[in-house]
Amino acid sequence: MAYEWGRLGERPFEQLCRALAVHAVGPGLQAFGDGPDGGREATFDGPTLLSTSTNGLWNGYGVLQAKYRRTDVGKRDVDWLHRQVTQELNAWSDPASQRVSKGRLPEYLIVATNVRLSSKPGRGGIDRIRDLLAEYAGPLGLKGWALWEANQLSMYLDAYPNVSARFSEFLTPGDVLARTIARLDELDAGPPSRSVTEKNGGPASLHGFLLHLNDGRPPRASDLDALDLGVKPAIGTRNNGADLPQYVARTCDPDLDRALSQGGMVLLHGRAAAGKSRSALEAVQRVLPQHEVLVPAGPGSLRRLLDAGFKVRDAVVWLDDLEQYLVPAGVDLATVQQLCPQGRSDVVVVATIRDEVLARIEQSGAISRAAASSSAVTIAIEAAGRELLRYVRGWRRVPVSDHLTAAERDTIGSDNPDQRLIDALAADVGFGEYLDE
């Protein structure tokens, strides 16, 4: 998407850069307001989500500087930015300056600007500024630096639309038109549902936002059909899943029940066909039978619903195969925290993910940074996924094994009337894998 950077003022631009840095660097960012800031719009100290080399994630004290220019055309923009950055670097190089004598030298530096720089190798504006930073890196002791010029910032905004939505100053006519078309699609999706609007606010109809609606409302957990929520039909299942095998109680069930009762996000992980979705559904129906279950119609549906003003209360948000929602305009940490603010436990985000996918996302930063073909958007999306997964840790992660323990096998019994369960016990593969069609 094209952004009109010239429509932003200096202060809004600084605020935008800080908002993007929270996602790209991590939630530990400390912002500075108006007044003398010692060359800092924001700082961070400690582990981050960011890296600009194959040496690993940045870990230390860093500074974000924002450089806003009211016009962004022509060679003069590059010269102006070069002068601005040089002045800042010289101030840090001067032992007599207050930012050195009373402050702290950064180990990492991010320079963000609305100036659009040329990427022409060796002669373009990007290389000029990078060469300048590299020249000062040794004397200043910089371990890493990043240049966020207009093109890079645009890619970050595409990756984090919740940030771009907050800064309507640079919304283009095309963006306004797209929002209008989306709104018309919502109105054409079905008749208004007065009860939903009165209870939760937001759009008149939830069609197009959520699946499995019952008279325009999300279904209660006790009324859910297992197959609709992604529970795989066992071998020999008939009657649309009405004869699914009896649920085999898992040793993880008490931990899962306890996590659901606390609210917030809960992640079930395990190998494919381990029974993650079935265990999640059984737990939701045990612990929260009267909660409404919100199943997004697509990766971006949940965020669109929240942006439309819908208030989620006494609900379970169902994200089976979490990775499909970790896309631009999909689910990120800000979305989860909006759904489950501190002090409330009535909303639970229940997600499932395969172990190999979980490992790939958590390791994706190093993989993408080492790959020359990885775009800034890809790296930003992966960083957002890692940021969310760092939030879902400890007891919020519930492992589901693909093999039954001895205690779990004993609950079935050799005289169980369902031959499918008996055969699965004797199979060489995982219990759930055998039952999976």
C-alpha cells in the first residue's frame, strides 16, 4: 500500500515509529515525550525480537531516533538526512556532550525516517546512510544498527495494520474506498441481528466475520459440533460425527481445565493427529459450557470484528491451527491483549498448533535473516508470531502427546464396546493417528 508520508507531522511520525518499534523490537520499549530527549525517541534494554545480521537477536541497550522531513523528493532529502544523522553521531562521539557525560552510549541504533531512499547499490541513498553508520560504528562501539526509511516503514505498516489504522493522517483514498467496499460486503452478508448488536455493539450482522452462527449469534460451547471445529472424524465415523469415539481422558486435562478457568490465551501443541482439537473442545465444554464460541471466518476476520467495535464477553475464541492466523491483518499480541485485558478472565483464546510448526516459528527469525530472499514483511510477520508465542508460555502451553500413557490406556479397558478404540490401542502408530481417517 502507498502511504502519503508528507501528511504526517513530526510528532505523529515519532509516535508512529514508537508504535511500530513495540512490534518489531518488543514490548520492552520505553518512549520519551516532548522536550529534551538526548537524541532518543525511545530506548530498549535487554533481549529484543530484532536482528540485522546472522549473529542473533539484538540484546542490549538501544536507541530509536526518528527523523521527519516535510518534503520527501529529490537528492536534497538524502543530503538532509545525512546531515541529521551525522550531527547525532557526532554528539555521541563528543565526550563533553551531555548525552555522553550524563547519558549512556547505545549498543544498537535504529534510524527511522519518512525520507524515501534509493536502493541503487553503492550509489543510492540507503547505502550512503548505511556507510555513514558503519563509519561511526567502531568508534561508538555499536554492535548493530538499522535504517527504517520510508519503504521499510511502509512494509512494517503492511505487516502491522493495527498500527496503520491508528494514524489516519496518511490514509490514501484507495484505502478509504477499500474500507467502504468491505463495509458494503458486511451489510450484504445478511439481515441485521438486533440481539447481537445490543449485547456486544459492533456490526449489525456477524455473517462474514464468524462461522457456525445460530440465529445470528455464536453458538454456546455446550451446543458445538466437534467436526465443525476441526476435530478429525475417526475411522468408521458416520452420521456427521454423531458416533465419534468416546473421549479418552488425558493426563493433561487438569492443567488444561485450570488454564481455561484463568482466562487469557491457552495453546495446545503436539504432533499431527495427537488429539489437540478434541482435548480442547472437551475441556471448553467441561469448564465453560455456557460461553459463546467465536470461530473467525478467516485470518483477518477477528481483527476486523474488533475494529468494528464488537465487544467480546463471556466467550471462547477458537483458533485451530494458529499459524494460519499469523498473517498481515491477522492475530498478534495486541489482538490477544485487546480480547483478554488484565483483570478479566471471562474471555479465553484457545489455539492449537503442531510441534513442528511451533518450532519453525520460534526459530524463524534466524532462518529468515540468513536467507537473502526473505522480505522485510516476512521477517516482521515472523517477529509478530514469535512475540505472541513468547506471551503464551509456562502453564499457558499445554502439550498433548500422540501416544497414550499407561493410565490413559487403562481408562479404555479391554471390554470397551467401541472396537475402534481397542484396535487403536494395539496399533503401532499413535493412538490419534490410527483413529484419524
